[in-house]
Amino acid sequence: MLNSSRGRSQTRPTRSAPFAVMEPDHKKKSNIVGKILMVVGLTALCIIMLNKSPSLSTPTHFSRHEEGVTHVLVTGGAGYIGSHAALRLLKENYRVTIVDNLSRGNMAAVNILQKLHPQPGRLQFIYADLGDAKAVDKIFSENAFDAVMHFAAVAYVGESTMDPLRYYHNITSNTLTVLKSMAAHRVPTLIYSSTCATYGEPEKMPITEGTPQASCKHFPINPYGKAKKMAEDMILDFSKNSNMAIMILRYFNVIGSDLEGRLGEAPRPELRDQGRISGACFDAARGIVPGIKLRGTDYKTQDGTCIRDYIDVTDLVDAHVKALQHAKARNVGIYNVGTGKGRSVKEFVEACKKATGVNIKVEYLPRRPGDYAEVFSDPSKIRRELNWTARYTDLEESLEIAWRWQKVHRDGYNSP
Ligand SMILES: NC(=O)c1ccc[n+]([C@@H]2O[C@H](COP(=O)([O-])OP(=O)(O)OC[C@H]3O[C@@H](n4cnc5c(N)ncnc54)[C@H](O)[C@@H]3O)[C@@H](O)[C@H]2O)c1
Ligand SMILES: *[C@@H]1O[C@H](CO)[C@@H](O)[C@H](O)[C@H]1NC(C)=O
Ligand SMILES: *[C@@H]1O[C@H](CO)[C@@H](O)[C@H](O)[C@H]1NC(C)=O
Ligand SMILES: *[C@@H]1O[C@H](CO)[C@@H](O)[C@H](O)[C@H]1NC(C)=O
């Protein structure tokens, strides 16, 4: 702030310099012009400083609770799932604040949301790092949130084994920061993005919420799953002596994109190798990579490839809205969010070929260490308790919708 105001006052003298070298009979006039400019400049500076000072600024839509309006803080709202969630919340007339440091997300996604909902008090974007506890607390003190949907995280299993501290920092530690600020500022509701990775590789399928986490003997749970599990544990311990309404959603493998093609999944190109199977399929279909590498064909599954449960982002976001609506004070709800159906990697690739119309080249490679053979959910608890059920369970259809966006966004959100 200081820097920018200093910058402004410095530009004044240099700007008025041309007047000083004017012809003599213009000198008087130019002096007056200079003085006027000076006054205008100083006034502008005062206004800028007043606006930046929180104690003096007038309250905004975002800083006051409003009867009948639910104000949701969406952390990681510039990312894949967070942007889709913000879009749905805005459509349902929630007030939304997105906090993201754009380390992985896309500002262009936020701009799209802002264009769709330009009215005052609908959406604001705050650029901040959740690792900065002071900045986070300032955000909570200046805004009146009714709920937090905490999506911001790093979320690549492979990367987590290479750089575990990055995961404990950006998942566990940052969740602690958010939780502390929520408690200090009495924000009543938290919806937490967790993952089926917290279960490791259980012996029994399907996975229910009662399946023990990290019980596996053969494959240790990866740092990503552990960091999320630790965050869950923190939240659960905290909940025992708190009035907060908490919902923990454990997603399975998320695919798809906005049905109307406004948003998509656009991870950083440098994360391509770490990437998820849908991204890999689309990259192959677009010819960005020569083909898809299928790792492991000797698992004890029907066709030898891994089995996963693919949940469409439209359904996932719907689960968040239902979780928010059903959240109860002094209660924790833990739910699997999946379709309940396992699909093999081979099946996925076939669906991707059909959806894209491209005969994607497939290369068969040995297993990748740490991959689990089979993971799929039992989603009956969330159906029973939140009346939520997956509706977009046709893989090919979900991929077709995502492909429509991918096709016209060869360069992600940077595409013209
Ligand atoms: N994609 C999946 O299949 C999947 C599955 C299970 C759970 N999840 C969880 O869903 C959530 C969202 O995942 P996604 O796929 O949308 O990921 P994403 O990378 O697209 O989005 C994460 C967002 O968080 C932001 N972020 C990261 N660290 C930050 C920080 N320190 N400060 C501020 N912002 C920060 C990033 O800039 C990014 O916009 C994550 O918590 C992830 O663990 C995802
Ligand atoms: C985002 O936050 C991380 C800490 O979580 C920080 O190290 C990084 O520099 C930030 N990135 C940007 C672009 O601000
Ligand atoms: C995560 O944390 C590390 C510090 O361990 C930091 O360097 C990094 O920039 C953070 N953010 C992301 C997106 O990885
Ligand atoms: C459950 O959801 C269905 C479909 O969305 C809806 O028709 C039905 O009314 C809901 N039931 C309850 C009890 O809310």
C-alpha cells in the first residue's frame, strides 16, 4: 500500500514538468494548472488511502451479514472444482468470496464468473496465500462469512511422494490456519474437501465411511492422503468442543466440466506428467502428447487395469450445496462422494476414444508404485442423509462434455 501511494505522488512532478518549459506568457497559467494538478493529486491520494484503510472504509456487501443471504468463502475458487462450485453457488444466489493465490488456479475462470455475476455483492476475488496466517485473519475480520468451502490445496499423489512437505504445508497447515480464523471469527459452517485417498487401499470394497482409514498393510497411504487425513483429524478434534457445523466430503476421482461449457479443467502444463487420467486422455486426443501411457495391466481386476470411481464435477458440486443446506450446528457429517461404480482404466480410455472421436494411441507400461488396484465408493450414506445421488454416471457423456471445452481451449484458459 505504501509503495503504491508513494509511486503515485512521485509521478506528479514528472508529469507537470512539461508545463515548466512552456513559453513565458504561459508561465502564470501553467503555474495555476500545476497547482490544480497538485491539489487534485493530493485529493486522489487521500481518497485512495481512505479507501485502503479498513477502519475508515464504508461497509460493503461482503463485510456485513445480510438477512436471507448466505455468504460463502470459497478457498481455491480459481481451481478446477472450486470454480465450478462458485458458479453453482452464484447461480443459487449465494454471495461468494473467492480466496486463491493462483499458484495452480486460473484468474480467467474467476473473470468468467465475474462477468456472469457483475452485480455488487455477488462475487469478490481476494488474492491471498492461505499459508499467510496474518493475511487470512485479516480477510476474516473484514468479511462476514456464513460458511467456508475449503478447496484450496495441492492435489497430486505422485507429487506428494516427491515433495511431502509441500503437501503437509499446503493441506494440513493451511487448513489449521483457516480453521483458527473461522473459530476466532465465529464462522458457523465448514465444508471440507477431503478424498478417498485418506482410506489408502482398504481390503474390502466398496468403501463406506466406516472403512478404516490408512489401514492398509501392503501399500502405505501416500503423503497426499495422509495430509488430508491429518486435516480431517484436526477438524474432528476441534469439533468436539465447538458449535461449528461441519461436513467432510471425501471425493473419489473427479471428472467432467460445466454442462454449458463456461468452465473447464486446466491444470498447469508442468503438472501434465503428474496429471489425472482425463487430462492425459484429452492431451492425447489433441495430439499434445503422442498417446496415453497405461501403467499396470496385471492387477487382480477383470481386465488387469486399475478400477476407479469417477464422479462428475456437476454432481460433486451438487453434493456441496446439499451439504451446506443440511449442515447442523455441533454436528459433523462425513460422506463419500462417488457413483458407487468402479470402472477400469481400459474402460475409461475406451470411453475417452468415443467421446473425442480420436483413436488415441495406448502404450502399456509396468505398474506405477503406490497405485491401488481397486477403489470405489459406497455412496448410500449421502443418498440417505442428504438425498444426494450421482446423476452423470455415463462416463462417455461426462467426457464428451469436458471434451467440448478442451477442444476449444487447446491452451487452457489462455486460449483465445
Ligand atoms: N480433482 C480430484 O480428483 C480431487 C479428488 C479428491 C479431492 N480433491 C480435492 O478437491 C480440492 C480441489 O481440487 P482441484 O482438483 O480443484 O485442484 P486445483 O489445483 O485445480 O485447485 C486448487 C486451488 O487452490 C489454490 N491454492 C493452492 N494452494 C493455495 C494457497 N496456499 N493459498 C491460496 N490458494 C491456494 C490453487 O491456486 C488452485 O486454484 C482439493 O482440496 C483436492 O484435494 C480433488
Ligand atoms: C502461493 O502460496 C505458497 C504457499 O502456500 C507460496 O509459497 C507461493 O509463493 C504462493 N504463490 C503465489 C503466486 O503467490
Ligand atoms: C506449498 O508449500 C510450499 C512450501 O512447502 C511452497 O513452496 C509452495 O509454493 C506452496 N504452494 C504450492 C501450490 O505448492
Ligand atoms: C430428493 O431429491 C429428489 C430429486 O432431486 C427430489 O425430487 C425429492 O423431492 C427429494 N426428497 C426430499 C425428501 O427432499
